[in-house]
Amino acid sequence: MSVSSDSMANAPNPPNYGNRAGFAIFHLLIRALGPIPAYLLLAFIVPYYLLLRTGARLSASFYLRHRFPGLGGVRLFMTTAYYIYQFGKVLIDQAAMGILKKERFTIDVRGGEVLQRLSKEKRGIVLLTTHAGNWQAAMANMNRIEKRVHLLFNLAGIEGRHFFDLAGQRDRFHFIPPGGFLGGMVEATNALNAGEVVAIMGDRAFGAKTIEMEFLGEKAPFPMMPYYLVAATGANLVVLLTVRTGALSFSVEARCISGEEDWTQMPREAAVKALMGRYVACLEEYVEKYPYMWFNFFDFWKTDSKYKVTMRDKEGV
Amino acid sequence: MSLENELKSLIIAELKLVDIKAEDINDDQPLFGEGLGLDSLDAVELVVLLQRHYKIETKDLEQSKEVFASVRSLANYIRAQQDRK
């Protein structure tokens, strides 16, 4: 197996949508008048990003060109405008989560009974989140899980980009820094062995070990650690996908994709690839149904060979 | 067999290390990075190994760095935990 760093230091830098002053204006507007005026203001700002910030247009095009192959010229321009506007609305909703009262939000959770059932099991749960819809809304409403939840996320990065994310919710979660000792794997494995929950992003591989999978017609590197943790500990694997259904309104779906198989008894590589394949199938189904809800503004299909993993044949134990 | 040698054999067997024998591993050799060359995937296997074979957890992050430093530190930690039980 190739040995590589688990550092997050080599993460690409997606373009920054907004700055401190801009966020402050939006926050004031949300606080004073609610989200609708903020959406309206956003509609006037989107053309600025499209026309003057070519980096923003380029970063959106990586995904859009894969999702809508053959799209070009004016149609691609308009599609990009709509996509960036949808993303902006999700950012406004995220900010509103930290500003407005919880009663103003409508969150429909599908698969909640699955989470309740799994949280009664002794086995741990790997919760696979995705940059889709408003994943913060999904995490903030995980009170159906009667287990301790650890987030293997780069909190500094989240705070830097979206003020007020998870506001008032942080005490409920324990954050494991992915840039910490051995990528947080000791902590994550212990948590799963203790029957707790570890949430990991399934579609963000920065600095993590990856395996390539066919996604929207081309191979893309996906982080392998969530599946490796399931294969080693026998935890359940649950995919969380959120959809923005309207102003301050979301739908969250929880789907258990680990099934009844005993993944600990399979060779690790086969288990990891099979589980990852199930997640990628869910993701493809999602972007097919909600093409403007998956937000990864960088070349998702670019593989950094430094992080590509050739696994030793780790048999089940 | 000493606990250190038992651990070396377990690490080789469960982490599927090839072309390496227990006697090739020094008790104080670093397990990760420059030493034995283990990585974060191996860390997952090591944690599972400790739990399955010795019923031991390492929950404290700062403690983990010391515990997983070498075979000797792992063995010392296991002994300390077993004495506590």
C-alpha cells in the first residue's frame, strides 16, 4: 500500500463566494426582514459573479459539464447562473439557521425510522454526508439518533466559509479534526467500536486516501475512509441526502446502504469498493433528480496521485 | 512469548505485512511514517486489533500518539490497562 499524508493542507481552493462585509449585509437582512429579501438581493448579485468573477463560472462548470454534457454557449451560461443562484439560496438558508428561530424551518425527514432502529443497535454508524442541498440542516436535525455523534470535518474550513453554520448545535457534536493524528482514525475507530456515530463527507477527498469510481461518465476520486471504517468495525453505513424544497424548507433522506452483509469478513478492498459503489449510485441518482443541489465547486474528477491508494490485500478478520 | 513479540506477530498477520518477520521489528521502532511505514488505514486495523484481542480502547487523542508510537509503547499500554482491570 502506498503511504501518503493525511493532511488537509493540499486542498484546492474553491472560489470564495462573498466576503465578510457581504455576509454581514445578508445577516442583517435576514435578521430584520427574513430570508425572502435576502434571496432577492442575491438575484442582483449573481450576475456580478457570472460576468466579473470568471473563477466562479469556471468552478461551477466542472460539475455542470459532467451533468449536462454538450451544453455550451448561452445555455451553459444560463444554467450556471441558475446553479449559482440555487447555491446562494442554500448559503442564505444556512445563515438563517443560526439567526432565526427553529420554528421557522420546515424539515421533512424521510428514513427517520431507519435511524431510530439503527441507533438502538450496539453497532456504530458511519453517517455519510454529502455537499448536497443543505447538509447542515440534516446534521442539525439528527436528534433521532440516540448516540453520540462525532463529525470528522474540518471545522475551521466550515466556519471560514459559512458564518453561523450549526450555530447553537455545536455542543451536541464532537468534532474530530481530519488533519489531526492519523487523520482522526484512532478516535473514529474507537467511537464506532463503542457503538457511536461518525459523520464523514462522502464527496470531499481533500488530503484523504481515495479510490477512483465512475461518476457521471468519468472516473472521480472518492475518499475511501468511510467504507474502510465500516469494513473494519462492522458499523452500519447510512447516507444522508438533503434537498432544498423552498424557503427555509428542506427534505432529508436517510438511507442505510450497508445492508445485511458482514463486511468485516470480506477482503477489505472488495468491501470498500462495493460500499463505495453503493454510495456513488445514490449520488448519481440524486444529481439526476436534483441537478442543481450538489455543490462541489472544483474539478471533482481530477485525481491527485499522491492520495491514490493501492491497498494491501487486507482480508477480513 | 513476550507481549511485544505477540503484538509483532499480530500486527504482521492482521495488517497483512509482507516480506517482514517479527524479529525484523525493533521494539522501539516508530510504527507510523518513517519507521514501519504504517498509515491511517493501518491505524484503524490496530485499534480494532487492540479491542478484539485485548478489549482495550484508546479514547484520548493525546494518549493515542504515545500509545501508537511503537510496539513497546503499545505493550506497556496493554499491560497498564490489564492491571487496572
